[in-house]
Amino acid sequence: MPYHSGMTPTDYYYKRIREYREKGDKFNKLETHLSMARLITFLSGITLFFVFLSVSISTAVIILAIGMTLFGWLVNYHSKTEQNKLFCRYFEIINDRELHCINGRFHEYPDGSEYINRDHENSYDLDLFGHSSVFQFINRTTSKPAADILAKWLKEPASIEEINLRQQAFLELKDQIDWRQKLNSLAYSNSHGSNDPAILVRWVQEEIPGNQKYLKAIIYSLSALALGSTILVALFRLPFSLLMIAYSINFIYYFSQAKKISKVHFQVSKSSEMLKSYASTIRLIEDNRFNCIKLKELHNIFTRNTKVSEEIGLLSKLVNRLDARLNIMVAIPLNLYFFWDIQQCIALENWKKRHGNEISDWFSGMAEFEVLSCFANMAFNNPEWTTPVIVPEYFKLEAKSAGHPLIPIVRRVANSFSVSGSGKTVIV
């Protein structure tokens, strides 16, 4: 949906809301039809199987195979349709909220209250954080690292060079509305994306313990012992006590490593969905192309030597596999035979060995893209605003038709103002 310069942001958001609502309704109808088709296909396949079973077993099996194949395809198609419907609803909500924000109602976004610091030289007085704050007005971040960087940018001064680079970056992103809103949509599709990755990052930066090769040799040997004992007992009806001996050995060894496993699991536990969200965000960044210096530099973080989104996705899968230990019915057989938890810990440590020095840069780069997208969104919503020109003179401030950014335009009273030189006090 391209943005035309003749449209106001309000008109454009209304247009997007209508279009996504219509698309969502179409996907909803298709989803209903596919649900019915799945049921009919499944019942037809089973019914025809039993009808032809008495006539020809091979024909019955072929019909069942065709029916189940079609059923599987319909299940997959239904899942994709449901996902498309949800994304249409997410985009509808995103554009509706932007309309509210233009009209001065931006309280649906996180307000950054956790960043309030009464001892800071100006952040508390200027309402940078909290209800109806500057942070809440700008904030469209979907991850904790991005929210942290937005708060840092609001509290700490930047050099003139850095300010100019940031301005070029968000002005380039300003009209990339589809891309920016895809970033926003990830917050709706994955509520864990805003979780704090600090514990995970600390684990990644820790020194890798132990001898992995020695550990692998032990667990592979003990796995072979358990599997071999099971086969011997099953095939040759040897005493069950043989299997119990193998189980006992594996059980004892597993618990000798339990403290190390629990430590790793505590540090990475339940971060799988958060990492999955990060992988999706980074994939959007990787797949886009940028022109200005800052965006190119940030983009290069993800395109140096590896596909970062795939590596973060792999880490998410490894964490999810280790989380299987929370299901005791699954964990007991997996660990008695295959030392599943230890194998996942080894895989996690190997991942750390490959990328431990890079993950902080990845998260920071991702977060900066999100924050620059927030400022681009603010610039798009307020086309009457100008981008400040930073001058090296101290002290000079000149503004034309300046008004309070948190007051809606219909109620805002704007005034021109200028001051230069030091040693002046101005009460506004």
C-alpha cells in the first residue's frame, strides 16, 4: 500500500484499516470453508477406505493415502490462512492505534515508567517517562533491548555527527510504512518478545566449562549400554535386572551432572519464544536494503559471515529442546536412553562457542533499528514538523511555530522563539 504525498497520515491510516479489515474478512471466510473441507475430507477418506476394504485392500489403502494427503494439505493451508488473518487483524490494530496517537491518545503503548530516575538532571522534570510521556509518545519498540536504547537516547546527549546520522536514518525509514509496521506486528504475534534477555546474554558471555569431547564419549557409551541392554532383554529374554543395572548407571551419571544442567537451564529457560521473535525481527532487517550510512552500518552487523536470523532461530530451537525436561513423562525416557538434557547443553555450549562474542552486537543492532523506526513513525505522523538542524555554536536556539509535542495539533498553541549567546535566562 504505497503512501501518496497528497494524503494526510490520518487518511492513509483510515485507508489501511479498511483494506486490512477487508482482507481479514476474506481470510476469515476462507478459514471457515477450509475447516469444513478438512472435516469432509477426513470423514470421506475413512468412509471410502472401509467401503473399498471388502472389495480391494490395495484400492482402499490408495484411497486412504490420497485422502490423508489431501487432508494434510488442507491442514497446512488452513494454518497459513489463519496466520494471514491474524496478521491482517494485527495491522488493523496498529493503524487504528496510530490514528489514536495522532489525536493525542497514545496511552496504549508502554510508558517506560521503569526508566524514571528522579535524580537525573532533567528527565523527571521534562516528563520523558511515565504516563503521557515523551517515551510513550515515541515508543513502538517490540523488544526490551530496543526500549532500553530508546530510554538511553532520551536521557543522554549525542554528538552532532551522531544526531545527523540518526536523522538521515529515520528520514529514510519514514515512508517505509509496510516494513515498519511489520516490525510492530511482531509484538502482537509473540507476546514474549518484550522479555528481558539479560540472563541469557550473561550466560552467552560466560566461559565455556568442561571438556565437551570427554563428556560426549561418556554419554554415548552409556546410551549404547542402555539401548544394548534393552535389545538383549527383549530379544533373548535375559533377566530384567540387567536392564535395571544399565538404568541405574545412567540415572546416577545423569544426576551427577544435574546441577550443571539446572544452571544452564535457569539461564536460558523459557527464552525460546523471545528468541523466535528476535529471529523474525532480524530476518526483516536482513531482507531489506538501506542507503544511508547508519542503516548500512547496522545492516552489516547481520550480513558479515552468517545468516544471523537462522543462528538466533537455531538457539531458540535448542532452548526449546532443553525445556522438554519440564515435561517429566518425556524427560525420563529421553534422559535414561539418550541423556537428552546433557546433549542439549553441549549443543548450547557449542552455539555459545561460535557466536558468544557476537550476540550482544546482534541484539544492539536489532534494537537500534527498532528505535530508528519509532522516530520514523513519529516523523510520518507529524508531517508539519521539521527536522532540527544542529549547529556547532554555543549557545543558539531558534524555532519557528514551536509547540508542545504531546499536545494534539488542534489544541496546541505554537510560538516562534530564538535565543543566542550565554548568560541569559529565559522564562517561557
